[in-house]
Amino acid sequence: MYGISGKAVAAVVVAVVLIALIAVRYLPAGSPDVSSGDPSQRIDAIREIAVNRSPGAGEMLSRAASDPSPKVRREALAGLSHFLKPEHREVVRKSTKDANAGVRAIAVDVMGLYADNTATADLIEIVKKEPEEKVRQAALRGLVRCDDPKAIVALLDRAEHGASRETKLIAMKGLLRKFGVRISRDRDPKDGPGWRDLIQRWKQSWRVRDAYAAAGAKLVMRPQDILGKDWHPERRGMR
């Protein structure tokens, strides 16, 4: 029988200690509980999960999107935007119909991150039917990310027929952003003739015409709204 030397025992002890230290340092700890405590504690837990990218973060945040507190639901959706997967889409879509307008607005922002044809259709539906203008505006911003030509159609339509000056401006800024163009600072929907001229000029753009054709939408021209010389500097090179 051979005895174990003191050096061998010491080496084993050192190895065990090192393994324990590595486990404490690098292995994931238990995730915070997003379902217990008061709303502020649940929000803190959600933020910790999002920042630390805790294991199963998307699933935990999806559950928290149904929290009784709208503040918690908003925080959960904001966190979920960093972990989007196809299986989270239904959670986001459901949240776009939340009773709280603030929750709906964030859900619409997150919906836009999917940026596919399904997201385009959902966002256009929100633009048409959502009662709160701020939420509709969030949908317009989401459409900027979508490559579906129907997004261009929806943005130009709201730039022309939006319910308010702000909505028209958001829609036009979004449309031009899709074209890689910034709108001139002096453009203002309150300038009726100038704004209508701008709309008609962009309807003449090949990008807009192609988008309407691809979307199967009718492009209604109003040549009587054109003022004469094309004085919109943001249109240079985009005809």
C-alpha cells in the first residue's frame, strides 16, 4: 500500500479551492425574482436581468410584461427589446393592445424592431386604428426600420393626411430617413402650400413610385399643388 504524500493532498486542496472560486466568479447566480416585492423592487429585478443578461432573460421579461403594474410592464418590454426572439412576438403584439397607452407605446417601439413584413402590417394597423396619437407616432417611427414598400406608402400618407402638425412632420422625417435624406429645418406642415408642394414633389420620386407599385397602392397625384421651381434642397439627387 502506498500512502498519499502531504504534497499531493495539498495540491488536491488547492485545486478544489480554485474550482470553487471560479464557480463563484463565473457561473451564473440565481436570477432576480420579477414577481415578488413591490413594483419598484420588481422593476429593479427587471433592470438587473436586462443588464446582466441573466439566463432565460427573454422568458422572464415576457412573463413580467403581464405584471399588474403598468410601470413594471413598461420596464419589462423595454428590457425585452434586447432579447427579441420569434417566440416573444406574440407577447409584444398583445402588449400593443394594453389598457395603458404608455405600455402600448413601448410595445409598438419594440414591434418595430422585428422590421419584417409582419411587423409592417401590424404597425400600419396601429397607425390606422390606435386612439392615442403618441402611440400612432411610435408606429410611424417603427415603420422607418421596415423594408416592406408598404411602409413607404404609410409614411407618405401620414405626411400628407396626418392628424396633427407633429404627426405629419414625424412621418415626413421618417420617409426621408428611409431614403438617406434629412428634411430641411425650415420645412413646416403649417406652411400649407409649401408642404403640399413637398408632398407632390416626393410623389414624383422613383423610390416612391416604385414602392407604390410594389405595394399595389394607388398613387394619387395633385399637380395643382406644385408651386413651380423645385425649391426643396433635400430632394437633390433623389429624383
